[in-house]
Amino acid sequence: MEHLNHLIRGMIGVAAFLGIAVLLSENRKAINWRVVGIGMLLQFVFASLVIYAPPVRYAVEAVGSFFVQLLGFTGEGVKFLFGSLVDQEKHGVVFGLSILPSIIFFSAFTSALYYLGILQKIVWCLAWVMTKTMRLSGPETLSASANIFLGQTEAPLLIKPYLNTMTRSELLCVMVGGMATVAGAVLIAYISFLGGTDPAQQVIFATHLITKSVISAPAALMFAKILVPQTEPVETSLEVNKEKIGTNLLDAICVGTTDGIKLAVNVGGMLIVFVALVALVNYVLAHWIGDPLGLNNLVISMTGGAFKTFSLEFILGIFFAPVAWLMGISNDALLQSGALLGTRTVLNEFVAFINLADLKNSGVYTDPRNLMIMTYALAGFANIVSIGIQIGGIGAIAPAQRENLAKLGVKALIGGSLACFMAATIAGILT
């Protein structure tokens, strides 16, 4: 009976998210419903294979275990540099020393795979499946597939020769794919957040995150084609950009390390600023508004003490609670889940994952199904800041598209968010 309720709620969620996309489409009559149908089918097939087909599940778990091993290798380098400062038994998890270095190492590792051509081959195989089934252009499917491993400004490098001549619909696919999926360097940090120091837990969340990234690729293509349907002829060839990172393998690793340092510093800097800004806003809401108007006590009574004051998290929780319900979150966790979704959208995914890990570790957020759904929903770059990142990053390698990038920014945010919500909903239906 409980599973039937989950199924009914999930199907309502699927219909609602598709309905929102259709409502916001700029040309409803041109929507290719075959693409939508195949996109939904691929998401269910990919997720079902991981959950119900033991060989596939073992393969994904093996990849997850490899990611966990990479965390261990990173730890060796960090210990060499910082010594006992990273001893988690003494100091706990120090984000700047325990988490950010994993981004640097994985960036260098990815660059090495890119130079050797291994990454391109994996991406090409995934893109081939989506190109043949969804009948979309080669460049957009390549970019969406690359986003499973690379960031929203790195993946477009694989299709650099095509970017300047892409249609608006194809360009939106590139942007939505970047917002809906998780770059490997960031994924490895999320594994640390949720898995802590327990290798078994790390493998579980690594498996979820990898699965989410894979099923978000067709979801991103599907929502992009609903929001801006394809009406012009497109490039059908499936060719990966042959440019190499670096002049040799060692240079590629150095380039990846430098890029990883930039990303890690950027992440660290953003977290300092955004966490401080949230604290500032919460102080104003609690002490300047909540106390004088009696809203703090009202919030405590309304939420049973789950929220202690009138805060940004409470406001976002109310606004996004319906989305959490549509994804299948249990009624007792709707406000907390809504707050996490709002934090991801308004601030960034790192702050949201840190908050999710805090709720998990404090015992407030214990339902495994809720935790899994939120892991799928939060894993993506669909936030306001990413609009600027894409305009700057993709615009730098395709200057002719800068105006289109700016105009499509909000649509990309909506499409990326819907793709993340859909992935979470499908995971909830199947478990």
C-alpha cells in the first residue's frame, strides 16, 4: 500500500514537472512529443537498470568504489601537506583541508583521462545512445553526456567547433545539461559530505550521485526541447573535439591541477560569502522582524521546533515545500526539504549539501528514502549564480552566442531545476 502511494505521488510529480515545462514553452505546437517520450523512457530505464539489474548495479557500485578510493588517494596528499591538522579524530572534518583538496585532485585526474582520450570515448558512447534514440543533434548530446563527468563550462569544450553555429534550442540543451548534472570533481566532494568517513556509506552515496548524473542527461535534453523546441536543421555528426589539454600527459595533469585550484578557491570563497550572507539575513529576520512581531514563536509552534526562528530557510521551505511533496518527500520533512531546495536554487548546491549533511548527522533527517530523494534533487548546478558562470564561461569560447546565452539564462535555470526534480521523482517512484 505504501509503495502504491509513492507511485501515485510520483506520477503526479512527473505530470506536474512536465506540465510546468510545457506551460513555459515558447512554442508548444512545435514540441516533439517523441523526444519527450523517449527522454522519459531513458530516465526510467537507466534508473531501473541500476536498481533492479544486479550486473549494472555492481558496475555502478564499482565506479562508486573507485571514486571513494580517489578520496583516499587525495587524503594521502593532504596528510603530506597538512599533517595532523587533517586528523578527523582530533579536529573533525575541516572543510578547507578535507573536502576542497579532493576537487583539485579529481580535476587533475580528469585532465589526464581527457588527454589520453579515455573520457572522450566514454562520453561518445553515452551520446551515441541518446542520439540514436532521441534523434537529436550530435553536439548537444555530446555536451549533455560530457556533463556527467565535466563541469558546465568544461563540457562545452568537447563541442567547441560547433558552439558558434548552434541553434537556440541546441544551445539551451548545453546550458540545461550543465545545470542538471554533477561534475566529477564536485561529486567527489558531495560523497564526503554525506558519506562521512564510513567507506560503505560513501559507496552508497557515490552510487546514487553517479546514477543521478546519468539519468539527468536525457532529462536535461528533454526539458530543453520542451522549453525551446527545435525547428531548424541541425548538425547530426557525432564528432568529439580533437583538441588536447596540455602538450603531454604531465602538462595535462599540471593544467588540471591549476584548474582544480581555481575551482576549489572559487568554491571556498563562495561558501564563505554565502554562509555569511545567510547568517546576516537570518539575524535580520529573527531579531528585527521575528522578535518584534512574534513570528519566532509562531514558527516554533508551526514547525514543532524544527525551525527555531523566522529565517530564510523557513521562508524557502514554505515556498518549495510543494515541490518536495511532488518529488515524494514524506509530509513530516516537507519544510526542511523545501528549505534545502530553495537554498540550492537561490544560493548554491554546496551550501544545500552541507545543510543536508548537518540534518542527517544531527538525526533530524533520518528517513533513508527522503535522504535519497534529496540527494538526487540537490545534485546539480541549477542556481542563479550558474547563469553568470555559463554566460562568462561558454561565452568565452563562443563569443557569437553571448547574447543568446544571456537571454536563455533563466530558461536554463528552470530546465536544470526541473531535470533535477524529475530525477529525484523517478528515484522515489522506483524505491
